[in-house]
Amino acid sequence: MKLTKSYFEIRRKELDDIFNNIKGDLQELSDYFCPRGTKFLIDDVDKPIKKSKKILDSCPLIAVRNFSSGMATGATNPAHRWFKIKIRNYKLKKHYAVKKWCAEVETILRDIFNASPLYTCLPDIYTQMGIFSFSVLALESDYDTVMHTKVLPMGSYRYAKDDKGRINTLVRQYKESAYNLVKKFGEKNCPENIIEAAKNKPLARFAIVHFVMPNDEYNPKSVWAKDKKYLSVYYLLAGDDDKFLNVSGFDKFPYVLFETKSNNEDTYPPDSPGISALPDVKQLMNLTKEYAKAVKKIVTPAYKGPAALKNKKLSDVPGYFVEEDENGRGLSPIYEVNPRVLELKNEKDETKQTIKEHFYNDLFAMILNTAERGRTATEVNELKEEKMVLLSPLLNLIHSALRQIIQWLFYECLKVDILPEIPEQLQGANLEIEFISTLAQALKAQNIASMERFTTFSINLSNTVDPALKYKINGAEMIDAYAEYANVDPAQVVPTETVEAIKEQMAQEEAAQKMLAQVQQGSQIIKNVGGADSYGSELMNRLGFS
């Protein structure tokens, strides 16, 4: 198939038609939640800060900020292990050499994440996802840090999915400086106007399009980039020629889609915390207007008074006197009102709380809020489990996107050969990614509590009913499972094989001690029977063995 610019423009128009169905809704969400974080027009770059006249109260901005910070800290905190590599095979996952290799791979991946911009990008990803229901992270190979990440501005891209609901096509239009275009693609691939601008006006910007889609001519045996699984093309938006800035390809799709809801029919998710909270946000803005009007009527009402005071400037400084008319009347309000300011304020506070609940702020601040109300630790844990049930579907979708990032990075590490030597036991085995962040651990907390209750019950029963019941507990298995649920480093847990060897050695030593004790006991018996001076044949005669 011959690649032409018109072909990709037709595809881009198709994706535009789908996106335009929700574009108005996204722009409205932007006006209320993040007026400065979108690029719905290609010219929305390096412009003055966009101010929204619809935001009269900062509660929506605070709710979004808390959601982003809570997800970044709870799901992908760089200070803690939030994922680990496992082996899908049940027998292999218990092997110490396998555990050690997996732990080393985790360390390498975490170091790369720390060196890349990932942890600075994720809060923006969570912000967009919470407001608009989706966001996209771009993954790029980097010579210095292995991977480089960028958050695509909302409104600057369109995407499509395959029959399994996985993103496989993305087109992005944006502006780039002439200097960067020449540096990235080389002079031989850039038109004359860009080369000239790079010399005279290097910061002049040009609109370009980046298209990534499945390659119909995919050839897994080819070494050429254009024959890879996904086709990648760059071209200038302006101009009628079919010259491309770059034609290349990827083995792995270089974009990761984060969603708040997913199904196989809708291209774009239909729901999000921002979408659910929008009616309440609009109500809050109306209440804010009415509250301001009520306060103004109380503080600065319209006055009536003597005509002599017409056009005179009045002062509210204490000690300033106003003359009265012939009837002894001075200044007074034209009409007296008694606005229910307190009720309005309470209504505003309740609406603010509802908005924050849409963004799970009550979950992220659970410990602080419950401590103020004097609840017990048991009540706090029950409330946390209840809230985690509500967050669980969203967290699972986030884990799905994070899993794609880890898989992409693992593939990059294989290409540059920086992983430790794979143990022989892992040949042909399948790797598995498990998430062990604070929020993920909260979902597993019930498993740990169940193990502790079972152990306590079993020990109490063995102490009161039958001592043999303590052997119903498989201690080694429970310790391994507890360490896994509690996110304990495998290096801190002694392998079961080593424990079994120690137990066998202890059993042998105990048997030897018993045998020695029996020999000593037999010698004492003989000594007591024969007397202190008995020995040899004399002792045999006394015992009747002559």
C-alpha cells in the first residue's frame, strides 16, 4: 500500500467526527474544573492564561487536586513498592531463585521509573482522567533513561480501539518549533521553509500530525521499522504534497490509555467523577451567587433619607453624623430583608461535600476525618473497607493501564539487555504483575485480618480443647502468604527449603540428644544396681550372668 497524506487525512476526519460528539461536553468540563489544561484548538499554545468566568468557588479545583494527589500517593507512590513481578506458575513462584530474580527485576524497573518523568506525569494523568474520564500517556525510548513519558493535552488527540476494546490507533496534532523539527527529523526530511525558519526564526512553530495505527503490511521477520506491528508517520498539517517528515513503526503501541469506565461499544468512556459532579458544581456556583447577593443586602443595602443629603458622600466611619429631615427621620434602608444566610451557607457546604465525595476525597482523608470524630480503629477499618469497595472498579482500570506501562518498559529492558540473567527454571514461564500500593493493599487487608483471626482461633482452641489441633496450621505457608499480602521484600523471608533443612537438622540433633540421654540413664541404672564399686566381671556375677 502506498502511503499518502490524503489517506491519513481521511482517517483523521473519521476520528474527528467521533470525537466531536463529546467535544462540547469536554469543553464544558474544562470550564468548571481546569480551564488552563486543555488544547482543543491547535493554536492553544503559548497563549495568555485562560480564565474561566464560570468558576465562582474553588471547591471543584480543590476536589480535583485532592483526587490527583490521592491517586498518585495511594496507587503509584515512588517512595514505596507499588508493584511486584511474579511467576504465574504456582510451583515456580515459591522457588527462592525465582523470587530473587523477580525482586532484582522490580528494582531495575523502579530505578528507571525514578529516573524518567513518569512520577511527574502521573498526577496530570489522574487529573485528566478524573475530570474527563480518560487521559493518554506517551511512551518513548530514551538513550539516557531507557524511557521517557509525556502527557498528551486534552483535546489534542483522537483514538480508536480494536474489537477487544484496546486502543490501537491514535492521531495527534500539535505545534512544534522549527529548530526541534530539524533536530528530530533531520534536514533531509524537512521542507525548505522549515529549514529556513530553523536558521532565522528557530522558535517559529509549525502544525504537524503524528499518526500511529496497525500496520497492514506487518512483517515480524523484517528488521525495518516501517514493517513493524504499528505504523508511525509524521507530516505537516499544511501543504498538499505527500512528503512525510518520518515513516517508522513500533513493536509495542507507544500510548497508554487511562479510563474511568470501559466497555467494548463506546470509544470514549461515558462517565467519570467530573461528569457525575458537574450538576452539583453548577448548583454550587448558583448558590455562591445567591449567597453573595444576600450578604451584600445585609452589609450595603440601598438607603433613603432627607433630600439635603442628595449627591453627598456618606461615610461609615464611627462618629459621622447624618442630619434628619423635619419629621426626625434620617437614613434608612429602602426595604428591609432578612435573607436566610445561614441556610444558604449550610446548603453550600453540603454541596461542596458532595462534590468532594464524587472525587473520593473522603476516602483519601479517611484517617484525618475519623480521628476528629473520635471513632475507634475498628470503625475506621470498617469505613475504609466500605469506601474501598466504591473505589475498586476505578482502581482496577488504573492497574490495567499501569500494567501496560510496566510491560512496555520490560520489553525495552530486554532490547537493551539490562536485566539479570534469567534462571533456568523460568525458561518458558509467564510473568505476572501484581500491584501492592497503599490502595491495593487496602483491598487485600481483609485477607490479612482473616489469617490473623484464623491463627488466633486455632491456637486458642488447641490450648483449651486438644493440643494436637495446633498442627492444623501450616506455619510456613501462612508466613509466605502473609508476607505476600503485607508487601514484604522476599529477601527478608527465609526460603521454605532452608527452613525445612534447618528443621531436619534440629530433628537429628534432638534425636541424638535423646539417644545420649537414654545411654546416660542406662549407665546410671547399672551403677545403682551394682553399687558404686561395681564394674566389669564382678558386676556381671552379681546380676547372675556368670
